[in-house]
Amino acid sequence: MNVLSIQSHVVYGHVGNSAAVFALQRLGIEAWPIDTLQLSNHRGYDTARGQVFGPEMLRELVRGLGERGVLARCDALLSGYLGTVDMGEATLEAAGAVKRANPDALYGCDPVIGDVGRGVYVAAEVAEFIRERAVPAADVVTPNHFELERLAGEPINSLPAALKAIDELHRRGTRVVLVTSLATDETPRDAVDLVACDAAGRHRLRTPRLPTAAHGAGDAIAALFLAHYLRSRSAAEALSLSASSVFGVLQRTAAAGAQEMLLIEAQDELVKPSTMFRTEPL
């Protein structure tokens, strides 16, 4: 399988393509990375040096792939941090090119808008583009709780409210939705919920909450979920496998007290999680 991944890249740490590409490769999937920017490290630190790339570079790279005739072999396109509306437009063009070459290909959109505690960390027009253009065009969408609220346009404090927001995404065209880091009035304080929904049904998975603030877990689980869904076409199975893997990596990270996700050190968790979490139907 081949996945074209359009995301940010950092030299130090594991966020964006620096998380997604290795996770895909460890599962035996060919990852074709296109970086929307390259920074020395993620912006959670005091400084982050580097450069944001323009949409024309993305278009040129996709054009080059088309000239090689390989887009027909692309099974999915995964997008993450976009940065600008122009980059978002170019990403949707790339998804369209992939789907024209391979009508069975999927577009997986990780709608990177923000997170609890950090708030919104993209421009208002980018958040609007993701909500109005990118998400409706995607087959698979993987928001966290904060992003689901932004997509829904209202706070989500209960499981029924979360399911209502997910149903609205389905109504707008998205076939598969994974919500990560979900904390509703039903979620114990020492736990985190994840919910995945597709045509086969709704499924919840609950893991213990881990004491780590390492970045990149959302990028990793978006890639892993898409990879497992490509293989199984089951949101429930993809949820169980991807959540178990990321929990194992974060558990190792927390035990080491590391600031960065120990993706390489704990890479066996990507293939064979030490703890398997099972889903429950909703």
C-alpha cells in the first residue's frame, strides 16, 4: 500500500510527517511525504526555526508524481497541518488528482485546528477552510475533542452531543470519523475516550489518562487509524489497533519522563501493542 502524506515536518521530535511517515513505514506501508513546512522543532518550545513552504511546491511535487504514473498506485492521501488556505486548496487539488487516478483511493483529513489548553493555533481563515471545504471532501476525518467542537460550532460536554456532531459530519459527506482525546461527562477523570463511527456502527474505546504532554500523538494515531482502516475497512478494528499502539508509545514516553514522544524507542508498539484495548458498541 502507498499513502501520500501532506503535513508539517520537524527535525527534532515527532509531529506531523515526522510522526506519520515512520508509523506508516513500520506497518509496511510506503509513505510518500510532502512537507508543508520544515521547522527545527514544534512550536511548543520557546523557539522554532525554519520555513513555511508555498502551495506551488506541493503542486509541482504532485505533478511530478503524475508524470511518473504512480498516482494510480496511491491508496490514500493523508493531510495534517496546512498553515494557509492556499496550501489547503493545493491539498484538495492533490486529493482530487489521486482520486482521478485511483477512484478507490481515500482522502484522510486530520483537521488540525487546535487542542484543549493550547486553544486554536491556526489562522481563523484556515479553521474555516478546514470546516467548510476539507472535512466535507474527506472520506476519513480524525479530529480531537477540541477540533470536533470547532467543526460542530458548539461545546460538546456529553456523549450524545459528540455523536450528534459526528452524525453531522457524516451528513456532510465524511464516511468515517475518529474522535480522539474525548472527555465528556461520562468519561472518568483518569481516563480518555475515543469514538469511531462508520457505516457499520459507532464504537467507543477507553484508555487510562497518561501523565505526558508529549506532542505528536494525534498525528501518529491519524496515520495509524487510516492505515488500519485501509486494510480492514472496519472503523472498530482500526480504532482498537491504532489506540492500543499510541497508548503503548505514550506509556513508554511517560515512564521515561521524556519531553518528546519516544516513537523510535517504542516502535514495536506500532506493530504489536503490549496492551490491547477493545472497543464497545454505542
